[in-house]
Amino acid sequence: MDVNKQAIANLGNNVKTIVKNENCSVLMLNDTTGEGVMTVYQVMPGVMICFSDIHMEKCDSEFELQKDRRVFCLDHCREGRIEMEVQPGVFSIMQENELRLDNRENHKGMTCYPLRHYHGVSVFMDVDEAQQALDEMFHGFSVDISRLRERYCNREKPCILHKDEELARIISGLYQKNLERPEMAASKEYYQIKVVELLLYLETMTPEDCSETRPYYYRTQMEKIRAVHEKITGDLSKRFTIEELSLMYEIPATTMKKCFKDVYGDSIYSYQKRYRINVAASMLVRDENREIREIASCVGYENPKFRGISQCDGCFSGRIQNQERRKVGLICQKTNRKRRIAGLRCCFAIPMAVNAGWGCP
């Protein structure tokens, strides 16, 4: 078996193959805003599993299916956000712990990563080839992949499933095996079982069982929300209220708050607070001689005792004094898939804060 996605679809000029062997390919996705790595395993004829680790803000997808190819894809987001144009001027957002079922017919165009990172897994099936392989393996497979594709992908927009514990359990097994034993030769049969398990489970349910009517945002709304993000993160010495932002960008406050949270994963107020903390932490690391007072002012805290930083939801604890500067720092801990600044320690771990998507400069 040879991993050859190009035989099924044109991936585009911004995707390059870095490493390739009989069972695995490592692809590099490049854009001016960053890069991404996709590790693709061929688990059986017509079925590939792709682990994606993306660190960029956006990219132009040139993905296009070859003529007469029918595919059925399952995309799971483990961490981050992915925003795709599912129709001209209409955007869909997939969040953490959601599963998207897609036929890849509208996969070409701009893809955005609002948190500047995305980590997930995709199961990519060529309908005819995968069906033949499974029929031979089981001497007749009970699931008709073509009908399954029609059931979940007969809409103009992708079907997104969430809050399903059984699906979460099956998907978690893919991540666990990839971390424990990434070498495909020892894990191929395990992945085959997981693909079969996913298909059998999807056969027992309908899109209505655990799908939710999710909002789709139009280009004008997305442009305004991105402008709001740029405004609140551009000059941290200035503060803006919800009412001011609503009037500034001519968008109702309720709509703006909901759309911002869907895109960036947090409320406007909480996002600003976390962003300020991460920027301050980054400045502490880069310039040891810079006064705490100056750093506090740069990120919008004018209180001479810096309580805005030191008492901000427990993000910083204890008293920060200039003479103790070389003894203290920040440690980023991961709790319930969220990064948070946990306290003062003797070393800095700011790169983890950056990877959490809060965009420290």
C-alpha cells in the first residue's frame, strides 16, 4: 500500500511531501502566517488517517477532488479552532471536541485558525476503495459507506456532531495510540479496528441524534469580528467597552459577543484579560531590566500597586517586587484542555502560553 493522496485529490502548491514510505507520509503546509505538519497513515486500501498540527493564522486551501472521486471524511478537533468557508461568503467554525462529517466537495478556499493553532485527526475514506477493502476483510461488511455518506453529507453544509461520549471514547483511542506507538507497522491493525468501530457506531445513529443547529456566519460578520480582535489586542494600553466596540463596528452587542466567543473560544472580556497576562509574561522574559510598573502600563494596568495583574483572577499571586525579579516567573499549566497562568516560580514557561493561542508577541 502506498500513501498517495494526490491520486484522490489535488492538495495544492502550498503542501509539500517531506517524508514518505510505504505506510506513512509527512506533509508540510506553509503560509506567510506560519506552518503546519500533517502525518498521514495508510491503514488499509482507501482509508487514511491524518494527524494535523497546525501553527498558523490562515492558509489558502487548494484542495480539489479528482474527477469522479467520492470521499467520506471524519474530522475531529482536539485543540484549537478551525474556520472554513463552506459556501461563498458563509463560514462554519469547528470547535474543540467536535466531529465534522464531510464529503470534501467544498474544501477549496480560505481556511482560518483564529487561535493560531489547531490539533486534530481526520479519517479520510475513498468510498468505493474502502468499501471493497472492508467487504473482503469481513466477507461482506454490514455498513454501506456510500449510504452513510449520503445520510450525513446530503446538506449544503458539513454535519457537526458533539457531546457524544461514545464517539469521544473511540476518537480518544486514535490519539492515544499515536502518542504511545507512532510507528505505523505496529499499529495498523489497531487503527483498522478503530475505523470499523467508527463506521459501525455512525451506522446506528442519525445526524439528529447529537447534532445541533450551529450558527453560520457571513463574511461581513467575520470581518467585523476579526476587526474587533485586532482592536482589543492592538494597543493594550487602551480599553474598550462592549458598547464602544458595538458602535465602532456597527454590529449588535449580543451578536458580537456570541460570534466572538464562537470564533475565539472565550468572551471578549476574558480574552482581553488572558491576552494581557500573556503579553506581560512575555515582556518579563525578554527584558529583565524593564520596570514592572512600565510593563503593567503597557498592558493597560495603571494601578501603582499593579493589582490588575497581581490579583487578576488568581493569574498572578503574591507580591511582585523589583528586587525579587530574578527569582520569580510564570508556569503555564494545562487543565481541562485550557492553558492558564498558575503562579510564581523560579523559571518561565512562556512558549506554552503562546501555543495556547493567546498570541503573545
